[in-house]
Amino acid sequence: MAESAKPPVELVKGINGLDKIVLRGTRSSSVEVYLYGGHVTSWKNDHGEELLFVSNKAIFKPPKAIRGGIPICFPQFGTQGSLEQHGFARNRFWSIDTDPPPFPANNTYKAFVDLILKPSDEDSKIWPHSYEFRLRISLTPGGDLILISRIRNTNADGKPFSFTFAYHTYFYVSDVSEVRVEGLETMDYLDNLKGNERFTEQGDALTFESESLNNSLVWNPWDKKAKAMADFGDDEYKHMLCIEAAAIEKPITLKPGEEWKGSQEFCAVPSSYCSGQLDPQKVLHG
């Protein structure tokens, strides 16, 4: 079948036989999403160039979360109480949502998929709440990647619940030592390497010479931590950078029937783009 004749949305088998959704846009742009974790593992631009990082040692086998791409951290980021690190959404099997609620603005896009996650009996033992987590993943005609998350409290006992959340995005970079992250100047951050002490970013751009700060969740494991991770190549830290949109410092609380919505939009701009013009409120929002 010719490449141009392939459908904009296709369910195929991925690594280790796991179900994978492929979204195809114009030219060579595409997105790949595993139902395991509701996990985006690939986003390619119009030239077919990969923009996300997935480790060559990533383990595509439950219950291990996939190392790279865009893991979904819910109902917590980090490690707290009896919940596993970064919650359980990233290592559960999501379903294709056959009856999604209306989503705004992008109903003209052909390349999108709606996923849904509901609590299992096992999950209810460690996090005793009823919820519906809906996730729409879209590839726009221009090649942009949009993720929209909608989390609803469906508790029948009248109890609210609180959660933290992150799109734990791993970007592919040719050389992390040459990367600049702009748009974060004057913003407060908590330094995870200094006991979550609060600082204010003073520089006009972040550059990387060591393990990164918890700065709007900006992270690179660097050499020592990379070697300590079984599902991460020793030198792969040179080619990745996590920049994560999140709701962490102040947990979100939902009463029964209430819904929270958070979104993130990714777009690739030409290398000739004039630096110093990024608006963090447009880059990260939720």
C-alpha cells in the first residue's frame, strides 16, 4: 500500500505485540501512541525526523513503564504514600474511548484518537477513588501534537479527591550540551537536588552541564544516573531532555462530578526561528 493511501488513524501491533495507534498527517508527519500507558512514543515532523526520545533500552513489557516519549503521571508525580512512583496511569492499559465528550476546536482534524482510563479493582485498593481519565491525542494538519487530558471525579460516596499530574515529555536533541531552554527567566522553581528549596531563575536561558533542575520540570539524568538506570543507555543522556508541563506544587482537588482539564501543544519551529521570543504562558499551559 502506498504511503499516501494509508489511513490517518490505524491500530497496529507494536513492540512485543502491544497495541499501538498510528496517527498520520501531511507529508511525513506522524504520531505513535501505545494503549499501554496511553503513551506517546513517537512524533515525527513533515520531514520524518523524530522529535521525541525513547531509550534503546526501554522495556516494552508490563508492568515496567516505557522509558521515553510522553509518560502520563497520574494521580501523582514523584513518590508518596503507597502509590508507585509517578502514579499508575503510565503502566496501565488504556482503552479507545468510543463515546468521548465534545472536545473544543480540533474537531476538523482527521488524525486523532480518544483514550480512556478507569480504575481497576487493584488500583482502588491503593487509591480508593472512582474517576474517568479521558485523553485526546491529535496530530494537526500542520504537524503539531496536541494532548488534552480531562479527569472527572465519579465517586459515588460524595468524597473529593486530590491529585498531581505531569506530561513527562522526553525530547530528542542532537547534543544536550548545546541546548538552550528559553522563556523561564524570572520564574520561581523548586530545586529537586537541593531539598526542593525555592529559587528564582535569573538567566535568560537554561543550559546543561549536569543533572537538571526541577524547573517547570526540566530534567536530564546526566552520566552517573544514566548508568544507574537499567532501561537507559549509558550515553543516551546526551540526546534527551525532559521539559514537562505539570500541576505539582499545589494538588488539584475535585468534588464528585467536577472535571479538570489540562492540555499541552507541541510545535516544531525552523532552526532560523528568532530566539528570545518564547512566551512560557503559551509554551506550558493547563
